[in-house]
Amino acid sequence: MLSQQNISTTTPTGTKILPEGASFRVWAPRATAVYLNGCFGGKAYDEQTDDRLLSKDAAGYWTGFQAGAREGDLYRFWIVGEGSSGYKRDPYARELAPNGFPDCCSILRASDTYPWHDAGFLTPDFSDMIIYQLHIGTYAIRNAGVASNFLDVTCKIPYLAALGANVLQPLPIDEQEANPSMGYGGADLFSPDFPYVAAETDLPGYLATINALLAAKQLAPLQLEDLRSGPAQLKAMVDLCHVHGIAVMFDVVYNHAGGFTVNGQLDDNCVYYFDRVPNVGNNNDSLYFTDQDRGTGGLAFALWNADVCQFLSDNASHYIEEFHADGFRYDEISILLSTNQGSGWEFCRALTTQLRTLQPRILQNAEFWPGEFSDIPSTALPVVAPASAGGAGFDVVQHDDLRGALRDAVGAASGGSSASVSVAAIASALYPPGFDHAWRAVTCIENHDLVMAGRSPRIPALADVSNHRSWYARSRSRFATSILLTAPGIPQLFMGQEFLEDKPWDTNPAGPDLLGWDGLNSGVDRAMTDHLRFTQDLIRLRQNQPALRGDNVNAFYAADTDRVVAFHRWLEATGQDVIVVASLAESTWYSYNLGFPAPGWWAEVFNSDVYDNWVNPWVAGNGTGIQVNGGPLHGFVASASVVIPANGVMVFARCC
């Protein structure tokens, strides 16, 4: 048997590199033997001899110490079970070997070699967050047909900082069963996905760009060795985000593994039937999984099993401890709870509590759709309630009320001036019902699920089906984004939304639906550059007006006949009041009477109409502001006559 040197009750599952070698620990309770193969210190071990055998403890974990093992060595396990024998890769592998290496090899990686620069970074308060969701493989493609990678995204971080986003939320980045992929069909949860790792030959160019970004912040440069591995490249992306004031929230899938693949199957070398008991078609015997599938195409994790729960919680802790994660977006908690019922609730409570001890400012965002399944509660409140009070302990949930109301209104408005448009529905959806704080809801008008090719259209296409660059498409898109970014909640943008991307998105880096960076960067598409400026200024407005980040909202006026909605945002006892006035009418309203909370001068601090053919020479608005001196109206003590631009949004700020 392999040595038990340096093995103890605290030996971590997976691997740990020590000065004299490395420890290995793997869970295979029903296996009859587990052998360690690989190439350690330049010597290959590929036979199943007694000296390669790991030792099994009472809990079903197999351990051993390999002298001479070092960073970059390849390894894999040969599992002997009652049903079969064969290789399995380490479920805790920090990196998998790409094609061209022996089948199912893992790469031995240390956890603490990257030189971080983010000691001074602090995760933003929830109420201050603006989330930017992107897909690593298609966000920043440099070479046609080749997926973009972590370092490509790293080079785009100054762009994201200039936009004003302060939370980056990539779609899942762990190794997938099929590529290209959205990221929701993985099984190797600890290893970065192959296509997202830059090739060795390209590293010098990336290093020069990254070091220039660090130098601009007066920070120490990286060395080439700091970027050689996949985990190191992911760390560099997070590090540079933090250096630029951007938190990183990882998208994790704990409701199932596999699925969303070419054939819907997990491969024989992964965690599926890891201890190789006979596969007689009952996936409840597959160690990590049950036979449950609620439409994911994959198998639900067996959360009744404490060791499976430990595997998933170790994965989340891994993101925090090794990648300095600031939060998580948990995929389909509805499915996790439905397929595991009581054990699912207990898992969530334990997980959210544990992670908050590791990172007290962590944002834990549950994708939870109330009423999606009849066997879980029809309210989101227990999901965001503290674990100590019987809730699941999440901080926020994805919320679709405002999204639905805005998309419905924009789609209806595309029917022309005579179409019926409900701005009253927008007014009703501004505050997420039943929550103690508005930031409990993450709101959006586009996301990866919604605007993927073959599903729902992007906002410009929804706004004008026949011409995605018409005035109707441009102005209605500004309307929707303006409401999103001035309403309560945590707003989330999807990649390209900020510059009026009208194409659906697809995971294929060689497909037709790639982001229109060429049109934006060349200035050929004027609508894109104008819309980017609009989004940047609107985000700055939200950052500069505290009332827009608070909880308070009063939709005091909604007229479907005029397509005008107005709402009041304020902070108690500060005088920092804001009035938002929005219109989906196709012509400008003049001398439109609206109530205001107080008389006096109100500055017009934002007007979406300015951004049409920037600077719009025919802008409709109120100049620098208005004098509120009219009588009581709409429940307020004062009123004023205002100009409301067609398909426009204006923001007035009280001048004390």
C-alpha cells in the first residue's frame, strides 16, 4: 500500500501538495480497491500493484501519500468495484488534463501560488450592486471560431469598470461534458472548463496586457509562471476585477450534474457510479445521484447523503478560499428543493451558513421560482429568511415581475400608437412584493435563458421587429433600461445589452450570433455607441443619487391611455428625493401636469432623449430643470407642468 505519511483526520479530500510529496484522498465507499496511477516527479506509475493501493477508512475514504509528487504532475484513480473496474478522475481535481494526455487524467495543482493584489477590495453593499452577466466563451472572442477565455475577459475589465458594473457574474465555468456549452451540464465542479484556458503560446501577449493594467494601479507585475494553469488564469480574472472595484459572483449548479449534453449522459470516467457498483439502471445506486430529473436532463444530487452535501459545500468553499469569490448565483434552487425535499432545505441552510462564516459580505442569490413545483412552498420568503429562523438563508432571489411588465409593455408598444400598453403593470411591479428590502430581488430585462437563440428576442428586436435600429427600437430600449436602473432592486445587465445588441446569443464561438464589438469599437454603428454612453450615464446617475439605490418607491401616477408612468424615490429625512417620469407614447407630451413631493427647483438630471444621435439636436425636455409651484396633485403638496419626450424617461432631483 501507499504510505500513510502525512495522512490524518484533517487531510483534505482531493489532493494537497507538501514539500516532500502530495496527499490523496477520495471517497469510494463500495469500491473493493482504489489505486493511484500517474506520473510523479518524472516517474510513471500505471500498474495496479500492491504498492499503488490506497488505504480505506471506516467512512469509505481511500488515502495515500505519494513521495516526490509535485505541481503539474498527472494522476488518476483505478477503481475496482463490484460492477466494473476502470479509471476515474478525481472529483476534487483542481484542473483536468486536456485532450492529448492519457484518458481522464487530473493535474496536481497547489492552492496558494498566485500572487493576489486584492487585499484592499471590499464587496459592495447589496443595495449598491449592479450585476453584469456574461458567458466566458463568447464574450471577448479574438480569433474567429475560437472560444474566448478567462484572460480575454480579463483584458475587458477596464471596459466593465468604465461601464459602472460592480459585480461580474459569469455563467458556470467548471468543466463541462460537452462544448460549446452554456455551463449547466458539468460534473467536474472543481476544474475550470478547457475552452476557457489560454494556450501556453498566447500567454506572453496576455501577460503584457495584464501587467499594463496592474502598473496603471501601481501594483506589482505578474510573471509568466503565474498564468500557466487554468486555475491561475481564473484567479487573474478575479484579481483584476477586484483591482478595478468589481466583485465576482460565480454561477454554480448544485441541483443536478450532467444533462444539456449531446447525448444527455455522464461519461464513464467522471463522478457517475464512482465506486463502480453494478449499473442496473437505477441511478439511486450511482453514489452521488438520485434518479430524479425535473427537466434538466441531468441527475439530482443525493442530498440525503452527508458526504454528497460535503462535496458540494467543499466546492463552494473552494471558490471562496482559492478564487476569492464574492458571491454565488445558485442555479434552480426550485429544482434542488423539489427533488430532495427536506434534505434539500437542510443542505441550503447548512451551506449558506457555512459560507457566510467564510465570507461575511457574500451575496447568495437563489434562482427560485415560487410555485414552479407543487411540492415546495409557493412563496420566496422562506428562501431568503435566515437559516436560524427556518429559512434557507439566501440573501436574494431572481425576480421576474418587473422584467415581465417591461417586456410586455415594450412588445405591446411595437404594435403602434393605437395598441394597448399597460404602464400600470410597470407601476405595480416596481417593488418586489413581500420583501423587507427591495435588494432582495435581482431584476433584469435580458438574461442568458431569456435571449438565447430560439427563445425570446433581445429588447431592440422586441421594440421593433422590422428594424432593430429604428428610432422606435432605440427609444423603447432606452425606456426599458431606464426603468430597470431607476427602480428598486439589484439590476442585472446581460452582455451586450449596454450597447444595444439586437442579436440573440449562442454558445457557439463560430456561430452567427456573436456580440457586435466590431460595430461598437469601429463607430460604424452609431446607435451602439450612443446607447453605451446612455447606459454609462444612467449607471452613474444611480450611483450618484442615493434614493435610486434605496427601498422607497411610490408609483403615484400611471395612465395607460397616455402611456405615462411616474414614480417617487426617496431616502427618509434627507431631502434627496427623485422623481422618475417615463413615457411610451410615440409623440412628445407638452404641459403635462404631475404632482411633486415639495415645491421649489427640481433639476432635470437625466433625459434619455438626449442620447438619440448624441447629442440630440431636437431633444425634448425641460432644460436644466423645472420650478415646482403648482397646487396639490396626485397625493403631493405641489405640482408642475413638464415636457415628456416621446418614448422617453426623465429624472428630476430635488434641490434643497
